[in-house]
Amino acid sequence: MPNAFSNLWELFRGVAGRVPHATALVDEDRTLTYDQTLRRCVEVAAALRTAGIVAGQAVLVSTDHTIQGVLALLSTYAAGAVPVPVDPDAPAPRLRRTLELCGAGVALVDETGQAALQQLGVPLVRVDTATAPTEAAVAASSTAASPAYILFTSGSTGDPKGVVVTQANLLSLIDRAGEWDTSTGEDVWACFHAFTFDVSMWEIWRPLSLGAQLYVVPRAAQTDLRLAYALLAERGVTSLCQTPTACRVFAEHVAGTGVPDRLARLLLAGERLDFAALKPFLTAVADGRLEIWNVYGPTEATVYATAYRITSDDIERERRSLIGRPLPGVSTRVHEPAADGVGELWLAGPGIAAGYLGDAPLTEDRFLADEQQRWYRTGDMVRDVGGGMIEFLGRNGGYLKVRGFRVEPGEIVAAVTACSGITDAAVAVVDTPYGQAIVCAVVRSPAGIVSELELRRHLGQTLPSYMRPGRIVFVDRLPRLSSGKLDPHALRRLVEERM
């Protein structure tokens, strides 16, 4: 169904007019109502306009993970501009290259972002202190075709690629969310992820479109997950998005303390999920107190494209990474499936992004049009298991070939983490004088005393010989990107250093 609003700022302004005194944003330092948020965004938008920003121009957004980051994004929309979130901890060459590619005229920052971006020579506007006559601020100049954001992801050449997601793309996700997500204006959502990770756009816009409350989790809690879960319980969070990797730690926490009383829905995305890891949540799922969804979608398809609500039976049977059926309006295609139903997943629908910023050849390669619609080639391998249900397997080329056998890294990780005393693991392939070898980096629990011999004995009982790691490396933690996903390049360097 079409959205009643032509752009994101109109949507937020409409909600603020309907529930002006409801709590909109909360962090560890401040609480803002919808009306207060609206007024502050108009002030910051006026400062952007005064600094020379015009409709459709890119604005770098770099802040700590607080209310200020959400205000910066909303203020950019109020000014009719396009936010380009960047990580204040990113290396200077990457920040400079991002600026070159997007052509931002201004950077909207807080104290943290100012320290990171002042070397770039771009004019800075402080979201926390900016003032300007508000009559300079707002022209509702954005349209559905205007970019909602540009997110830069790693490119195969090492040069970041900017994915251009339109306001129509994001509005379509928000507008149809009520057909599968049961959230209401009474919910409390957590904005857990970095603003450079597209899941944060769902975490922000889904609650704000409902007039619900958004709690912005502090950056310290993004790396200290036990602190995070204590804060989520304290704040009465009802809706939480996590990666499967982070959920392993959450599951361990829940096994000791129980599911937080108010948590009603948990969305897992970003990596392959083994349902066996969800056993600490089993009772809450069986009782209907907690919904757990395995959701899937690349940045190029606007956050989420498919979803599967996990049942207690799925958890008990330890089913593997079903990502369900397409969300309303989305079309899926398993391209050129093999005899076992495995093929590359293609997506179409209103969430398919405009393409890659300034890279027509790559856009033409990844986005393909037929007589009926425009498809995005995800590069992800899936299996059609019947009835429109899809199982996620991993990246195209993500399989390993060992002694002629096709090996899936996720299966090795699942076997390792099933061993008592192990909380996390990841697999890398390294070159040795004798050919390629599987190396497994393993994180033990704080009280874990499992030895390599015990772990190998366990793997000998669960994996065929060709799937057992040639080397096991114990580490304190796995290297991760700001999105919470595993950093494969840093992992490879880590295990090579330990060999």
C-alpha cells in the first residue's frame, strides 16, 4: 500500500504532530519528546542551510552512539539533504576517500565526530550546539526518489562503494512493516548498531514511525554485551535486533538470568544462524512471550527482504538458518539452482536500491532488469526447501574445498561452539607449505577450561575428518567490524600471526 508521506521528514513531522508529548529518544544523558526532537532538528537544519547545504546535497554524519547521532540524521532530512554516516573511528584515508566519493559540502558532528573529521578540511556543524534562525531551515524539498542515505561498504577492489538507498526504498519497508511486525507505539526499541550499519535505519525508523520510544545504546555497551543486556533490561526494551554472533553471548546471559521481562521480539540478521544456539530462549518462545525472527537482507535491498518466525519446534530440532519467505512486496528468485536446490538468491521489489554511487559498471553488473522488474544479484547462496521457504547457506564462493570435499565454514563453527566452555568461534583458511589448511579461532568462556585435546575429541565425534580444523587457535575475542559482523581480513591476520 502506498505511504501517505512523500518523504521521511514529512513522516516524522506527522508522527510528532500526533504524539508531541510522547517520549521519542532516550540515552544515558537525555530524554526528548517528539516535539522537542522536532524543534531541535529544525534548529540544526537551519544551521545546515546557513552553512550552504542545498537540497539533495550529501552531508557527512559522524557522532558518538547517542541521541545526537539520531538528531543528526533527522536534521539532515529536515534540511532536504542526504546523510552519509561515517564511523569516527575509521582510518583517515577511508574518511577522506568517502568525502571525495560523495562530495559532501558539510559534516554534521558532535565532539567525537569533530575530533575525527576536522583534518578533512570540510566545514563542520555541531549537532549538539548549532543554532540559526529557524526560518532558514526547512524546505520540504525531498521526494520519494531522493536518497534516504548513502552507506559505504567494502569493495572487492579495496575502494569503498557507496550504496544509494532512496526514500521510497525505506518508506516501502516502513509502510509494510505492520504486515509482519507486531510492534506498536507502546514499545521501547533499542538502537543497538552503529549508524554506518543499515540495520540501524530499521532500528530508528520503525519505532519513530509508530510514535514509540527509541533507546540509543551507548557505544561502550556495543562491545561489552553483558553491560548491554543489563541496560536493555533496565530500560524495559521490548524490541531488539542482533547479529547471530552477538546473540550467542545473549543466549549465555539468558541461560543464567532468564529472558528480560519486557523483551517481546528479537530480530536476528547479518549472518548465518544456527537455531540450536537459541535453546536458552526455548521456554519463552514456546510460551508465546518472545518472538524470534531470522531476517535477511543486503544493504542493496534496504535492510530486510525476507523473514522467518522461529518456532520452539525449530529450536528443539536444531534447524539451520531458514530465512523464510519474502516480505510483502518483495520477490525472490533462486537463480540457476543445482540439483540440490542450491543457487544464488536474486531479489526484486520496492526496496531495491538505486545502485552504487558513481559506479555505473558495477550497478549494471549487480542490478539487472527483465520485462517485469529490476533484480539485485545478492551473491548469497541459498536453498529452496519448498513452499517458498529459503535456507541461507552463505556467500557465493564462501564454501571451502578441502581434499575435494565442499566444506561449509558455518558447520564447523556450529560444531565448535556446541562444545561446553566455548562461547565463540570462526574459521579461516590459510596457506601452508602443504597447501591450504583450515584454522579455527576459538573464544573460551570466562570460566572455560576446555583444552585443545578435549575440543578435538568433541569434534572427532561431530565432524567428518575432512572438516576438522588443522589448527586451533585460542583467542580472547574475535575481530569485528563496527556493524558487529566478523572482520574476515583481521581474522586471517590474527590466525596467521599465531601459527
